[in-house]
Amino acid sequence: MATLTRVQSIRERVDETLKTHRNEIVALLTRIEGKGKGILQHHHIIAEFEAISEEIRNKLAGGAFSEVLRSTQQLFCLHGLLLLCAQGLVSGSTSG
């Protein structure tokens, strides 16, 4: 008989990726912040990800953080803060 296992949420997976690849993620985000641009569009974010070394890119490529980057539509860089704006689809029913 098959047993059901719980699937990790995206938050749990991102937390796990942050724990294992903290330095690589910090290097990428520092690179983005160093550009000093206020708003980066999706193609700019992907270009920055592709511009990092292949070794770092391969470490992050399979993790949840790369999923977050791929779904990020805009990134705002404000005084040392980076805000990622992702767009998703929420399904469900509404009553009213």
C-alpha cells in the first residue's frame, strides 16, 4: 500500500535553499544591489542570474530560490533593500 507524504511548501523549500546556499544567494543579491538601478524587470533579473559564475548558477538552478527568481516580474532596489515582486495564479471559488 502506498503511503502519502507531505509536500514541502515553497516557503520551506526557500528556507532550505537559504540555509544551504546562503553565500551564493548573497553574492547574487549583492551583485544586483551593486548595479544601483531602482527597478529591474524580469529580463534584467534573469540576465543577472546568468551573469554569475557557472558554478554558483548550477548550485542555485535546482533550488526553490531559482523558481522564485523565474517567477519574479520586477525587483525594486531601495537603499539596500531588495523587494521581489512575483506574480502568480490563485485558483479557488468565491461566494457572493
